[in-house]
Amino acid sequence: SAFVGVVRSVLRELDHKGELIPVDSLRNSTSFRPYCLLGRRPSSSWFWRPPYKCVNLSIKDILEPDAPEPGLQCSGPFQFCDAVDGLMQGSVGLATPGEGKISGGAAVSGSSSASMNMCTLHVDPNTWEAMHRERRLRQPEHKILQQLRSRGDNIYVVTEVLQTQKEMEVTRTHKQEGSGQFVLPGAMCVQGEGQGHRSQKKTITIPSGSILAFRVAQLVIDSDWDIIFFPEKKQRTFQPPTTGHSPIRGTRSWLQQSLGLSSILESIYNHLRFLTDG
Amino acid sequence: ASTECTVTENFQGLQAEVEASSRELVRLERDLSQHLLKDLGRVLLDQPALQALEELLEEGLYCGRAEPLDGPAGAVLECLVLPNRELVQELAVPIFYLLGALTALSEIQHTLLAEALETRTLSGQLELVGSLLEKSVPWEKHSSVSLPPGLLGSSWGEEAPAWVLLEECGLELRVDAPHVCWDPKAQGPTCALYASLALLSRLIQQS
């Protein structure tokens, strides 16, 4: 999409190390404000991670005493101008064994342009220190937090954003032109030629204050809370419960498959599950 | 597969994970595969349904049962439960893995996958993405990967579905001397795209 293209283009210039996470659609571009909490499920794969999802909470919603989020530091403004123009041409000729002939040519051109003013807003690291020192987890735990805990999702807080400062228009054009001739031999000679073109222009308006990319830190919630700026892959927000259904279910499945005593084991399993729930 | 095997983070590792996660689909009956494909195609065009289905299935895998749901997500779910609402784990696990891969992709990719499901043109795209992932190892390094012309089709360019699928993963592509500029940041989405194509192709084979 044109929006994603612009975001990637900007990040290539401003974020060589790839520390910022691109926002994937204009619709989501206001959801990732500093201090917002994001949830992410544990992945079912070693090879990719699920996207961050806004949980409609800010860090102030889970901490006490109740106080507005502290102010942000601003860097910039950065001006970004991107204009790309390209033309590709090609032709093809094919003589068929029966002396038929097909020939043609095509040209594709594309261009995109964007000009924008941006800045980064980030939370001063000392602010996190002060918050950690002075504010405790709100009790009882927020309902959304309880749900995320029960699902085993990890929680992150937005620490930095790249934001547009003025409304901007992005245009992407794509043109294709082509022509061709063919001659087919035979009792009745068939020949023909044709040409055509196709033009596509996409323009989107990105409002002022839209967030193009963000950075997160992981929250760890136990008896107290903490922020991990460089989490390891296995770092979890909530400590996994020491008891639960899963180990029992695993045992049940293994026992059933191994011994085939499903009805007896079913009752043992139900009894164990009751005890575990208790 | 993810928790019980030692996983190597390269293309062979990805293939092994996908194979382990989709093995049970071989036992799927033809009618059921056809239903699943049709309903998954509808779910791909409905983002809230995709999200609801993934969450319900996760919950279902935890407790062993799944409650009925409306719309296309509910239709997929009905293929995965017994009359007493007990979830058929052998089916639910691969479909849950597929949904996990799909949610790592963009809305545009979902639309293109739904179209490819309709036209049954997934196998070429699967080969292309597989070839790219195989050649771009080590994934942590930037590289330039040439694409086999035989896998690109006649309309390779900005409008080609395979082009858009890869571009949406964060990869930069070139038309002339077709190649991809491999970016390590694109590894996650590209692997998720490969897994999505592999599992959907397997469902097509069964239907």
C-alpha cells in the first residue's frame, strides 16, 4: 500500500538499525501513542511473531497513584522528500516453426512522491526510573490485564514514536504500455496487431499527528512491575502458573494413546483436573 | 513441534516446523477440506472474523471444547468440532498454526491469498517463496537473491500477486534480472507467508 511504502522509505533513511517498528496501516496510525500498552500473544512458531495489538490501556491505567502521563521529549523536526521515477522497456519476438510470427513490446513506468515533516517523541529514561520508584501496581488488577494474564499474552509499553507534524499527501503512479503483432500461417492466413495502455494513480492523505513507527519496551508484572528495554526472546510479562490444565492434558493424551484405557483414565483425568483446578 | 523439537533457524528448520504442524491434514476427508477451504477464504476477507477465530480456537485448545460462533469464523469452527462441541485436536492444531501465520501477514496479503485460493494458484507462489527463503540464508544478513524466471510467470511486475505478497513482507523487488533485496527484518513475515501458502496448498491437495 502507499502508506506502507512511505513508512518503509522513511525508516530506511532514519532508522538504519531497524529499531523502530513500522505501523502497518493508516487506520492504526493513531493507536500507538507513547505510554500506550500493547499486547502480543506468544508465537506458535519459532520463525515469526504475532503483531502488536493495542489493548486500549495506558500505563497510567494500571498504576497508582492516579496521575497523568509525564511529558515527552521531542527530537526533530525531520524533513523527508522522496521522489522515485522509473522506466523499464522490453520487447519479445518469436518465430513459430510453421513460419508464424509473434512480436511485441512493453514499457512500464512508475513514480512515487512524498514530502513530509516529522519528529520523534520519546519518554525520557529517567521518567521510567521515577515511575518505577514512585508508583505501584493498581489493585485489584485491571480487568483487561487479568484477561491478558489468563491468555499468557506479553505486554509492552510504547516508549518512542515517529510522528508526522503536518498533513501530507502521498501519490503513487503506475503506467503500463504495450503493443504487439502476430501472424499465423495456414490455409487461411490470420494476422493482427494491437496496443494498449493502463494508468493507475493512488493518492492518500496522511493527517498531522499520525504515527508511522514506534518502539516498545516489555513490561514484567509480578508482585511489582518493571520495564525491560532489551528483553530476551523467552522473557514473559507474567510468570506462567505452576499448575494448570496443560500438563494434565498432555499426560492424559499420552496415557490414552499408550494404553487404550480411555474410560478408566477419563475418570482419573477428571479427578486430577478437579484437584488441579482446586 | 515448537516446544518439543530442537529447531534450527534456517529454511530446513522452517520446513520441518511446517511439516510437523500440518502432518495431520493428510488424514482430512475431501468434503471437509473443501468446506474448510471455502470458509477460510471468507475468513481471509474478514479481519475481525480471523481474529475471533484465532482467539476462540486458542481458548478451545486450552479447554478442549469450542462454543458456536456466527459468520465465516463459526463455519470454520464447525469443521473442527464433534457434535458434542469437543474440539478435534488433530485438525484444530494445524488450523491454529495456519491462523497464527495468517495473522502475521497484512490485510492486502490476506486478500491476495483469498484470490489465490479461488483460482487454486498457490503452488507456484509457494515454490517461489520457498526458493527465496532457501537462497537468502543466512537470514541475518542483507543479500541480493535472484529469482528463478520459471517461477515468476509472464506478468512479473508491480501488479503481479507474487510481487505484492513479497513486497508486503518488507522486501524490495526488481523487475529487470528479477531479484529480491533480502532484508533481515522481513524474515518473520516471509516465513509466515511460506507457512500460510504451505498449509493452504496442503488443504487444496486434500480437496
